[in-house]
Amino acid sequence: MNLLLDTHILIWALTEDERLPEKARQFILDPDNAIYYSTASIWEISIKHAIHPDEIEFSGRELSTYCQEAGFLQLEIRDRHVYALETLVRPKDAPPHKDPFDRILLSQAKAENMSFLTHDSLIPGYDEKCVIPV
């Protein structure tokens, strides 16, 4: 299975953070799964590190290096990923979710027929079959 990791799952996996759910760990360690990280995650961390270097201790460049060292595969942002934003389904009764980084990650997974591994409780509200909540 091709798995795209949400940014927080990616960071928790790389730092061996105890917040990484066991279910996520199993998916990531399964040798039959290809693990991807997105350019969007690198972009997100670059912005957050610049604004809050005391909270986000590594830069986007460092995160990218850690991902490569871990053997994760990079998924660059393509036009078709942006177009997929327009196809995301979110029922009107679902809680609002406006995070642009989450939305492009979800769109990438959908457009590439990947599974999107997330711990964000708002993402399953999109009602997209590519979401794997952990």
C-alpha cells in the first residue's frame, strides 16, 4: 500500500514520539507499504519553524533530510493535486476544517490513489475513502 503521512504523523515517526499511535507505527513499519512524505509538509514545517523556532526545532530542509534518511519517498505537489481540492467532499454537518496544508495532503493522496494516514480528528469528516484515521 502507498501511504502518505500527515505532517504530525511524519514528525512523530521520525522522532519516535510516544504520541505516534501503535496502529500508525504498524503501518509505517510494514515492509509491504511504501511511505511517502509531501513537499507540503516540508513547506508547512518551514513556515512554522520560521515563526516559532522554539516550538518547531528543525527546519523544513532538516525534515526533508530526515525523511530521505528514513527511506521515505517524496511526493511533490502537482497541478492535479491542486485540482483535486475541488473534489473533496465534506458534509455540511461536519465540523469546519480550513487547514490548507491538510487539504492539499488529502488531495494529493486522493489524486494519487494513496492512503492518507492521520491522527487529526477533523480529517475523517471529509468522507474520502483514502483517509486512514489512527
